[in-house]
Amino acid sequence: MTGSYYFALVGGSDRPLLETEFNQRREKEQRHLCQLIAHASLDLLEARARATSQCFLKSVDRFNEWHISAYLTPGGAKFIMVHDQINEDAVRNFFQDVNDIWLRLRLNPFYNPDGEIKNKSFLLRVRAIGQRYFGSA
Amino acid sequence: MSRDETKSILERSLSKGNQEYSLSLYTLLFAEMVRYCQDRANSLDDVADMLAEMGKDVGWRSIDLLYHREKKNKRDNKILDILLFIKKTLWTKLFGKEADKLEQAADDPRNYYVIEKEPIICKYISNPKDKSSLNCAAFAGGVIEATLCAGGFPCKVTTHWHKGTTFMIQFDESVVDREKV
């Protein structure tokens, strides 16, 4: 049974720059709930980040059956994953792959710092990485 | 069209590549940046601010890349660690050498100083007497400020003529309080 995953890329000003889901099983309301959960966990994320010098923060929060895992880049961007199945390795690899392409997007002079991500190639890449680690979408 | 040009930006290599850059091209570029700002500014302070804005853009983009090359998947939480990163890694990448000195102010724990006797970017910029208060190294000040703010250490950086060029970094209260815990 494949779990459902909600990924949010949050910029330095705590604004979501990218949101996407994998294996969404239930109704549309789930996305709003996941968005709420992800943003509510930002405080705990920051508290956890103070305690470690790792980028991958593992599981920072829980909400009923949802686990929240996070990754904080040195440049201040937060990757948040809300998922209902514990799968630490897949989530960590997903974050590292997304970090790879996020680095390159940052270097793009046409990308505004902390701006909304409109680069189609980036969005497609994120979906491809997700499908690789979390099964079929 | 070579193969490389058709590669998407997301596939480009992150290797260090050729470490040598033409000094004349580098200083020409900076001189033109100063001229660009001078043409569009109303006062000397504005020129310094515009240069700092350009620096902020550079700093914001460099920090993730340099951390990725130097220590993958790790970040810095302490003021001293990130300042050392700026002094060594960032400065070497941008200016070819480490910053000369890094000091903490004796009187105020919020203030730190990065001192550079002769910034390479200002080497061929001459200041006429009526514009002697403008320090073009404000560009580097902007780089430092953006690097610190992106790394999670909100601060203000000002550039001064002191012992060569001094960048005074003033951290927010919250950062200093965090360090104490």
C-alpha cells in the first residue's frame, strides 16, 4: 500500500513557493488540511533546526495519523513533507534530489529570490523525483 | 548551437570548473556596475545602497551552492561558524583570497567586523575628492548581509573606511539571545 505524500517548498519569508502531492487518495479537502499541517509545523521545524547542524531534520511533528518531515537548506528554504506512512529513506533521498535542482534554480538570474516558482522544467522534475521514490502518482 | 547550450539549467554541472578568472574583465565589470549605479542615483548614499542591493542578489544565490560544495547536507547554527564560512569560503570564491580579519566588538556583543585592507574590486576604482565618502565595497557588504540573512541570522551590514575597509555587521537581538541559550 503506497502512502500519500504532500510536499511544500517554503521560502525564506515563510511563503510556499511550490506545493505538490503524490498518491493523493482522498478528496480535495486533504490538500487544505495538509497545507495547514505543514505551516503549523514551521515553529517546531525551526526549533529542531536550532538543535542540529544537519539539513535533514527527519520527523519534526505529528498530527493524528500524519507525520511531518522536513529539510532546511543552508540558504533558508524549507522542504516540508506531510505523509501518512513512515519512510525515512525515501523522504531523505527525495529531499536531497530536490535540493540538487533547487540549488540550480537559485543560480538562475531570472529567478527572483523567494519568488513563486514558475519554471515548468523544475515542476516536472519535482514530480518525476516524487514518482521515482513514492511509487505511481 | 553546441550541446551545452541546449541543456536545461537544471542539468548543469556544479563543479568548480576553471578557477582562474581574468582580473581585467572582473574589474571592468565592477567599474561598469559602479557607473551604472552612479548614473541612476541621486546621492552617494544611494549609490552605496544600489551596490549593496546588487551584492545581496549575489550573496543570496551563492550561499546554498558554496555550502553544497564544502559540506554537503550540513548547515551552521552558530554566529562564529557562519562568519568563518564567510571569511574563508565565500571570500575565496568571490575575491580569490580569505578576508584579512574577523573581529568581535568589545563593547557590543551584537557587532562583528570583517576587515579587508584593499578589496580587489576597489583596486582600480579611484574616488575623486568630492566623492571620497563612497566606498564601493558596499557591494561586498551586501553580499555579507544577504548570506547572513539567508542563513538565518538577520542583521545589518554597513561599510566603512577604517583600517582599509571595514564591514560592520550588526546582528538582531534575537540572534544574540539565541546564542546565549
